[in-house]
Amino acid sequence: MFDETIAEARRQVEICNACRYCEGYCDVFPALMRLRDHDDGDIVQLANLCHNCRGCYYACQYVPPHEFAINLPAVLAEVRVESWERHAWPRRFARLFQRNGVAVAGLLIVAIALLLLMAQAVPSASGEDFYAVLSHGTMVALFLPAFVLPLVSVAVSLRRYWAEIGGGPLRPTDVLRAASDSMRLRNLSGGQGQGCNFEAEDRFSNRRRRFHQAMLWGFLLCFASTASGTVLHYGFGLEAPYGFWSLPKLLGVPGGVLLVIGCSGLAWLKTQADASLGAVFAWGGEMAFVLLLGLTGLTGLALYASASTTALPVLLAIHLGTVLAFFLLLPFSKMTHAFYRLAALTADASARR
């Protein structure tokens, strides 16, 4: 199946290389024109450079019903998702999630939440607020492996990807340039800054870019909140719960709000977009990832609002179940696109240099 997808992508890429009408749209087209052979690794690199903004599709004169039948966003999306599956470790979980994402995520959240509710029957040694429900030691024992092992899995996947695209030694300047492009979502600007065509067809829109940035910064703020709490706990002996004006709350509450706004917006835009211009078979997995990430923010805010209420034990189990499910599924969900995109942009920056 992957060989067939690669062959079709190569056919379309070679037509695009001859036409060159979309040269200024995003990083895909300059990279496409630099490459001569368009071997499998080149096609996979182009696929991971593509942000699926769809501007090239609506500008193209060779889309169906033309006999060339060009649909570059869709074929690159298929290559991209299939490359994530091939490089994933272990591989079978990636295919399972991409095709049954909502069901897998939902069942995992419920299973973990039930286990945590049962764990609450064991009295906590000490602590206040949610630490009185589930001890700090128990949380560390649960979350440390759930955080480290997925990162190891992602590292294995990226190493396989880097070898396939023929990536060379990493240079700090290339990584910084790629990180800057990623944080600014430069490739969703439509080449001229007017936005992309993801949900608006032949009209330009910046909504996807704004919602994506809300999600990105919300996630980073939530991560920074957790990191600051860890520093306060182990570095200064200041244990949770923390007040609203503490660093964990000042970072976490806005982060949760941005996560909910960004993920809700992206989920809505996904329902408005033409599914045939993406990887149709992975639609459920992509939607599951967005909903799962948004649910981590929503349940975190609900948990904060429920402090010292009878709802705390149940909401704590649901929130921790959601967060654990997110981390455990991270190597197999669309969250990996952040790592692959950074790697692809880094390789592209090196090639341009």
C-alpha cells in the first residue's frame, strides 16, 4: 500500500515540478524543485514539509476532472501518515490509533480513570487537595514512565525518518530556523501572509493558523506549569496545592483556556474542510488527537474549579486518565507531526544552506 501511495505521489510531484505555478506557496515547492530524483526518501520529506493548507489544490489547473487528476494535499497527507506508521515503534499501535482513534482514546481514558478510582481506596499518606485523594508518590510512579517511554519511542521513530530522508549532521542554526518557522506557523500563511485554504476552499483564512497557535501555546503553558510545580516541589520544598497567584496556576489556567479554545476551533474547522483533500483513512485518528488534547485542558480547568468539593475524586481520575492516555498515545497520534515537522524543516533549512 505504501509503495502504491509513493508511486502516485511521485507522479503528481513530477507534474508539479514541470508546471511550477505554485512555486511561492510554501516550503514544499522550492524543495520539490531542488530535488532531482524524487526517490522514496524525497517524497517522504516533501510529505512532512506539507502543512495541508490546500492552497495549491485550489490554484491548480490540473485537479480533477482533468486527466492529470492532481490532488497533491491528499496524496502527501497519505504518504505522511503512512510514514509515521512505518517509523513508529511499536508499529502496530500507530495503525490501530490512526484508524480507530476516537474508540481507542475513549476506552483508554475510561480504563485508566477506573483504575485510578480504585487506587483512591488506598489511603494517601499525606497531602492536601488532590494529594489527599491520590498521593504524590503514586502520581510520580504513574506519570514518570508514561512521560519517558513515549519520548523514547518518538526518538526511535525520528531516527528512522532521518535515515530515510538522508538527513545529515544537525547544525544549531538549522534547528533554530526550523523552530522559528514551526512556532510562527509560517507555512500556513499561504506564501503571501493571507492565510490558507483549509476550510474556506478558494477563499483565504487565518483561522486555522490562529487556532493552531492557541493550541500550541496552550500546550506549552500547561507543560511549563507542570515543570514549575516540579521545581517548586523538589527544589524549594513547596508542595501543592498552590494558590492562584503562584507560577503553576498563572501558567496553567491560561494554558488550559488556550488549549480548549484552540482544540475546539481546530475540531470545528476539521468538520468544515473537504475530507478528500487529506488522508481520509486517518480522519478519525486526527480528530481523536485534537479532542484528546482539548480534553486535557478542559478536565484540568474543571479539576481546579472543583477544589474542596465532593466532585474532586471523580474529576481527578478523569483528568489524570486523560493526561495519561494522551502521553501513552503520543508516539502513535498526530502529536508526532510536531516532531516530524521540526525534523523536516531542519533538513530543509540544511538543504537550502
